[in-house]
Amino acid sequence: MKKLITSVALLACAQFASSAFAGGMESLENFVKTAKSGRADFSQVVTAPGRDGQAPRSKTSTGSFEFSRPARFRFDYKKPFEQTIVADGQTLWLYDVDLKQVTSRKQAQVLGSTPAALIASSPDLNALKKDFSLEAIADRDGLQWVQATPKVKDGQLHSVKVGFRGNELAALDILDSFGQRSVISFSKMELNAGVSPDSFQFKAPQGVDVVKQ
């Protein structure tokens, strides 16, 4: 009898865990389907592994974020250094204010297997599944999580965990192939807000070097 009770309890726990983990996939699917645009503030903590016995090093950046499906987004880093990343649907622009340099790359070549693709891809989960293996993982920090692993291992991205609070995007936990971890936490998220198309147009300021890659 005791063995039977234990077996039933284990089965119940397994069913509960399966249901809980499924919440992350459901949140991701709803976000991809229903969030056509949005804006938020963000905080990013990048932690690099220590070398030669030294402790890991971390740095924090803050700024604002906007996106519009399909394939348009903008990160404006404000502190500690100004930097702008804009994807206009055709070109990915990176503007470093301190260096007075703009780098441009064809978006189709770089966007597919990146964390940004999880935010601003087409509103079809199957499109994401072409580039990523998606797996619901355990809830933590009050969020539902999905782990996305690139199917093609030819870039720097090792994996990214996407955290949701219900159907609202809350965090990206990114691990690259060098062991560097970047955690982006979003706040004041406004989904389907009236984001201006002008936000995703970029023109290099005068006197700034433009490098095409």
C-alpha cells in the first residue's frame, strides 16, 4: 500500500511538473502571436568568466527598448555609455557614440539565430523552430521560462532562456560560447503600444565613420 501511494504521488508530481513547464511554451506562443509591437525600459548585466583564478567580472547597462513585428527593433543604451542598435528590416545598425562609429550589416545574415529573433520574429512559432530548439524549463524568480538553443552552431550564441510574466516578456538570460552571460531584465513593458515607424529608421550622424560588414 505504501509503495502504491508513493507511486501515485510521484506520478502526480510528474504531471504537475509537466503542466508547470508547459507554461513557458504557452507564454512564448501567446507572446509571438499577440505582441505586434512594444516598448520597455531595460537593465542588462553582463558577466564575464574570471581568468587565471580571478573572480568573474560584471558590468551593468541601462536604456530603453522598442520592437515592431516583423524584424524591427531598437535598443538605446543610455548608461554608462551611449550606444544604439537598430534593426530596420533590412539592415542592422550599431552606433557607438564614444567611438563615433557606425557598423552596418545585412540583417538577414545576422538576425536568425540571435536573442532578438525571439522578440521580433514573424508571428509564427514555427518560424522560430526553424532556427531554435525550444524547451520549457522550470519556473524561477516568479517567471515562466523557455530555453532556446540554436540549431546551427556557427555563431557565438550558446543558448538563451526567455522569461515571461504571464504573456509579458520579462527577461532574457543569454549565454555565449565563451562562457559570458548577459541577463536583460525588462520593466514598464507596454505591449501593442503605438510605436512610431520612425524609431526603426537610422541615419548616421555627420562626421561619423560608417563601416559595412
